[in-house]
Amino acid sequence: MTASFNYIPHHCVTKADSSTTKLRVVFDGSCQTSNGLSLNNILRVGPTLQEDIYSILTRFRFHKYAMVADIAKMYRQVLVNDEDCRWQCILWRFSPQEPLQTYKLNTVTYGTSCPPYLAVKSLQAAAEAEAPNFPLGSHVTMRDFYVDNLITGSDTIENTIEIKRQVTELLKKSGFVLRKFGANNEEILDDISPPDREEIITVDDFQYIKTLGLKWSPTEDVFTYTYNNMNDASTKAYGACIYAVTHESGEVFSSLLCSKSRVAPLKPTTLSRLELCAALLAAQLLNSVLSLLPVAPKNIVCWSDSTIALCWIAGEPTRWTTFVSNRVIKIHQYCPSIKWRHVPSQLNPADIVSRGATASQLIENDLWLHGPPFLREDIECWPDEITPHPEESVCEIRKTKVALVAIVNDDWISCHKYINNYEKMLKIIAYIIRYVGKLRKADTNHGALNVTEINNAFLAAFITRSIPKGILDDYAAGDADEMNMKLIDITLSLT
């Protein structure tokens, strides 16, 4: 049987601002073959193994001494099983005069679905295998890598240098080579040769190195961002901000810890629903931050300027429509015991996100950088709490569907031709109930019927209507044997 092969188209791209590889090859694993499928159609992506970039960068900001590096040609260090190499073939020749030849790629290939998972899995497998020899390096490798980028640090220079040593040696044993080192203290890089250091770029007396698509200044230990100055800002957005309030030497400081924004959906929706989405974004962001903080905060308060959203959050989720209910449930999951309070709109820094602002405006905005002034005051000076009014959110109350079923019952009393006297009918029913009670050994009455038995007969006849048709006819006609047999099957509702 002839073996099958798959050929992957490829071309080169240039990246002038790259400090290492300015000419790169790109493989198109999504190109369809003759059967209508591509290699990526049949490959599994694999689960996410590393933390998201936001968590890694946030934790990076807690370190007094910070260090970055990346792995040289990470994908090229991970071999593919020989039997699988035939699925990633290319056609190549070194000059136009040579005939085309088939080459098999022996390592995981950028442009196909699974390399990110395979490369990271190999990296973590190396960390687990070398954990006994490099415990600190193994821990950092498992926690502080985003694909091939190392973003780490510690509270002391000595510990940061030890991290660098252990991670470098650990990875080298598996064929991964660290390079492009950068740090906010030169002592950490003393033994790193210039070729292995990240290139420092200087623009207008500002020095930075590139990492994770950001510009980090090691000397000033700050991140800078590049953005397009558009005439850009959309009012159809919402956001959330988190502020850290600290007490030191009798003074209170509040600072912007992080923020996140979202573009509103294209499908038109109500302002109240967008404000609820902002509350959910705040809850998600808070949950991420709490998982990264080295010390748990003593007091946490969530704020919203929407009384309707606060009403929804305070209410039972099952009361609301599906859209509101799903988001309220998630908010309760992320912030199960955190109090929500109302903040006036003019003091809400998250409104800046929805209105839009330029970078220069944000730098000069004290509300954005430090939050509302009352955060630095005693709780007695906080805005008055506003009790949400349920009627404001009535539009999102889940509608209950009620179905009415009409049942036509035969008037069985009028069907009994032998009973033309109301009192006689009640006595017949009462004697039937007494008889059933004696069969169950639960009735000890004798002689004439009493008032209670007559009342029970009335209830049985007009409320439960459970006496089977034919019983009264048999009794009135005097067919006692037939009646006694039917009485044995009378239902419990008679008593």
C-alpha cells in the first residue's frame, strides 16, 4: 500500500523590528487538499496549559527585581514522531535551476494547529522531569512562561539570579536555550554575554526592550504602549477598574491596579444590560486579581453607578430573564460574599472607558489614576447607599406562562334516577363511607348516622366527587352483593 503524504504551502515574511529573526517562514496548515480537508481540519488544538497573559503580567508587576528572556527557536527544538512527519511535507529547491524536491519537516511546524500545545507540553515535561534537581527553576518554568517568553522575578537580587541559573540549566538539558535576557538591575545580567541580551531600543531618551508585544523599560520598570491616534473613541463600550487602597504611616493611598474594557455587542441592547455586563467584567477581573495577590485584602467592595444592575445582582437570579439571570449567576460565583454599593456617575472612573479618552487625557486624570476621592476617606464619608427599587427592573422579570385546562365532568348525581331526594343521597354516601371504614377497621360507628358522617358525605360528594358511577344505583336497587364487591375498590379519597 502506498503511503500518503500531505504538502504544506509556505512563504517568507519579513519583520524589520525583530532583534533576531528578520526573515521568517510561514506555513499554511489550513490550505485544503484534493479531498476538501486541510491538515488543521484533522488536527486537535489541545488544551491551554499556561496561564493567560494578563495573569502573568500582573504577577510580574509584584516583583521588585524583574527579568525577561525567551527560548531560541522553541518549535524547532520539539521533534515530531517519524510516522507523523509525512503529514508535513514541503516542496523546495535551493535555486531555480534545480528540480523540486520533497522534504519532511521533523519538528513541530508553525502554522499548524497543535504546535503551541506540543511545544508548551514539552517545556512543562522538561520542568517536571528536572524538578528534583532544579526545584526553583521547575516552579518558575511551570508558572512564569507564556509560550516561549519567560516573565519572572523575585524580591531579592540573589533569588532572581538563582532563578536565572536554574531555569537556564534545566531547559538546556532538554535542548531549549534561553536568550534575549533583560532585567531591571544590571547585576542580574553580569554573566550574560551581549549577544544573549535583548536589544535595548532608544527613542527620545526613552529606552525599552520588547516582550510579549509590549515595550518594557528595564531602567524605569514601566510598560509603554503603541496606539493609533484616531479622532477612535467609541461610546459603545464598557469597562471596569480595580483600585488598591493602602494605609501607611497614618496616610491613605489609592492607585489604579488594573482595568479592562470590552466593546459593546453590535446587536443593539439596553443601557442597563451593558451596565450589568460591566459589573460581570468587574467581577471576573477582581477574581483574577485576587488569585494573583500575594496578600489577601482586608476589605473588598464592588461599585456600580447603575441602580438597576444593583437590583438585579441583589435579587434571586431565577427571577430574571435568561440574559440577566446568566450574568447574575456568574457574578455571584466570582464574588460570592462581596458587597456591592452605588457610586455616583460623576465619581465612577469606569465611565471614562465607556466615553473614551486619549492617553494624554488619562495621564492627567486623577479620577482614573487614583479612583474617587472617598476611597481615601473613612467609610462614614462614602456615598449614601441607595436601595434599589424592584420596579425599576420589572422589564427583566421572567414571565411565567400559565395554562388553563378546562375539564368537563359528568354530573353523576343527576344520572342516578333512583335518587330524587338530597337527604337520602347524603345518607347513602355516608353509609358507603362507614362500610369502607369498617372494612379497614377504622370505623366503630353503629346505628343512626351522626352529623360528622353526614358532613363527610357532603364533602365526598361535592368536593372530591370520587364515588364511582353505579355504586349508588346498586345500593338503591337493593343489589347488596354487587354493591359490596364494588365498595372494596372505592378509593382512599372517600375518607
